[in-house]
Amino acid sequence: MRPIRLPTTPSRCLRLTPSSSSSSTTSPFLQTTARTFSSTPAPPRQKPSYLTVSPEVVPDYPYGRLRWYKQANQGLFAGSKIRFGNTVAEKYRNKSRTTWLPNRHVKRLWSPSLGAFIRTRLTARVLHTIDRLGGIDEYLLGSKARRIKDLGPAGWALRWKIIQTPAIQRRFALERAALGLPPKEVEGGEGGEAALPSELAAEGLTSEDVLNEVDLMLKNDEEFMIGALQEGEVIAAETESEAVEGATQDSRDIDFNSEELGQERPKEDNSKPL
């Protein structure tokens, strides 16, 4: 009968115990071994970045939390959900029920505005879009309705977090200046009326008063005059308004005279000659 050979354990998992002086003559299968363990604790994992934002300060997400595939509420899934279907056998066409999960990953992406890494769960499709746009900040700052819907509640919280950074605030201020818009007023800050022109501020008007006046003008279909008019432009405007008023008065006089004479106002003949 052949001897039974005991299974060996890889040397990387074993540590030989000190043997006696007769260890050289002892079979290696009879040596006592001990498994090695590390006492060093595992490095802590970074907390998902969207959880670092207090939900009390973040505005409500316009599309609400997802009711199906709720895992998408905790990452950037861009509308990807779990799919259901059948796998069909090639020979007998037998169907077996199965599911397909999104191609999701956990990544740490660098945010220049925060100066730190953002750890989030996202799909491969979102990761490709982030690489194409040039960073996680550009993806989160998208302003189209489709992008806002793809962010989800977690992306909405991250978007609010990076918008509060000084770097993004300076970027928005430069964009407003390039468009010719006044600087945005800071609620509760000093110099909040600096956004108004000096003429309006001297009259004691606030931005709310100006907006109310604009709304009233829109309601009454009034014309807006942008910029200061020169002397010639003022005269031309007055002359045009006087001409319109004169034409209206002449039309009224003709109607009045026609009624006195009992004649009807002649109608224009719009028929085309044959």
C-alpha cells in the first residue's frame, strides 16, 4: 500500500516554529506550523462625499428621490437602473429569468474647487462623460435640465457643495461681468445695494422696488428705454408721439363728422381688378 501524502500549505502562509536539534532528521510533513496574522488595522475608507453635506442647508432636489432602484440616490447613475429580462437557450429556446445591474464603480475624483478628492459611486457612462468634460466639477456644474435630472439627490448635494467654494463664486462673478450683468447681491451682507446703479441708489430704491416696477411695465405692455437719450433723440421721440396722437385725433374727427351728416365712413375697396 502506497503511503498517503499530506497536503502541503504554501510557504507564504506558514511560519515554521523553532525546532529541536533533531529537526534535520525529522520529516518536513511532521513539522509544526503556525499561520501568520497582521495586527495592523486596515486603513479607513473615505466617507462618501455627498454625506458630508448637511441636508438641511441643501435646497430641495427638483425631481425628488428615486422610488425604483434606490441605490441611484447614493451616487451618480445618470438614470441607469436595474433591468429585467430573459436569457434564451440557443438549442431549445428555453427562457430563464435574469437581471442586469448597471456597470457601477466606486471612484475618488479630484475636485480643483474643493482642493480634495470626491469619493462617490458612479457608472462607467458617467465616468466617460466626466473624462470628456475635463473633471468632476464641470460635470456637476452642468445647467441643462437633462444634466440636473442625471445628477440625482447625491449629485445635487455635491453640486451645491462646490458652488459655495470661493473659486466657483469668482468664476460666476467673471461670467456675469462678461455678460454685462451687475454683481450678484449677497443676502445679509454689507453693501447689498451696490448692485443697483448710483442714480437708483441715490433715490433710495431697492432691487425689489425695481423688479416690481419692471413687472408692472410688462403687465401694461409699456416700452422700455435702455440708456440715456440724447437731445435729438428726445425730440424725435416726442415728434413721433405727437404724430401718432394727431393721426388718432384726425380719425376721431372724421368719424364724428360722418355721424353728423348721416353718412357712413367710406370703406376701402380691396378687390383686385380683373
